[in-house]
Amino acid sequence: VTNNAYTRIRNCNILLRDIDASSVSQDTKDKAKGQALFLRAMQLFDLVRVYGAVPVVNKVLMAADREGAKDYNRESVETCVNQILSDLKEAANLLPTRKEWGSDQYGRLTKEAALAYRSRVALVFASPIFNADWNNTGSKRWKDALDITLEAQAFLSSEGYGLYGNSAKDWNEMFYKF
């Protein structure tokens, strides 16, 4: 089993570097950028959850550039999370909603998904996994997570999404009823 997260990050960085020079429409460019930013954020979040502090690579590195590679060291978890949140915010601004994609594009990354995933990242960062002050509901991390989550919830509600059920029994059943 191998983990090729940095290969996938590199592919996203190649698209982000080269897409503006292509001859496709601006709408197509924006959709592609949004998807690449979302995927890059997902890969970095996976790395952070497994390894903690990791290098943040936001440009295409060349294998032969040994000197340039020395500039990439482990960043703090906070720096990594800030990059993830930034990528997801930009992705949400570029991606269409599910309705805008259309029913023939079901399964695509959407604005709603980017906002929801951004909420998830903020909540994990505020949780005991990365936060020694997790029990202090007045901490900056919890406040940031609440703001990000409320923003996501407001938008998702405006698009017709909501939480399923209101009990643990309902939430358990949703995994096998639907």
C-alpha cells in the first residue's frame, strides 16, 4: 500500500499553474480550478490527520531541483489547516452548486461540498485531536469553527439541504434506509 498524496497534490498544482493558458472558456477554467483546489485541500487534510505537521506545497516542484526542494519543511499544523481552509474557501467561490452543475453532472464537487468540508476541517482542528484547549468553548479555534459551520449551514439551508432526523436512532437508520 502506498500513499501518493503529494503526487495528487502535484497534479492539482500543474492544473492550477497551466489552466489559464488554455483556450477553454473562463467558466470551464473556474470549474477546473475549483475542483483542483478542493482535491488539493482534501489531500493535505489527509496528510495532516495522519502525520500532523507536513510540508505545504503550492507549486509544481521539479525532481531535478534539489536546492528548491530544501525550501519545503514541515509547517505547523495551524499553517497547514489555514492553507486547507483557504483552498476550500476559494474552491467554494469557484465551484457551481449541484443545481448549477445540472443533473447530468451528479457526483461532481460542488460549492455545497466545499463549504461542508471546510466546516469539517475547522471542527477537527478545534477538537481534542489538534487542540489542547479543546474544552474551552471560548477558544479562537471553536469560534472560527462555529463561524465556518454556520456559514456552511446557512448556504446549504438556502439550497434546500438540511440535517436528517433529530435523534441518534434517526441518524443510525439513515445509513441503511437510504
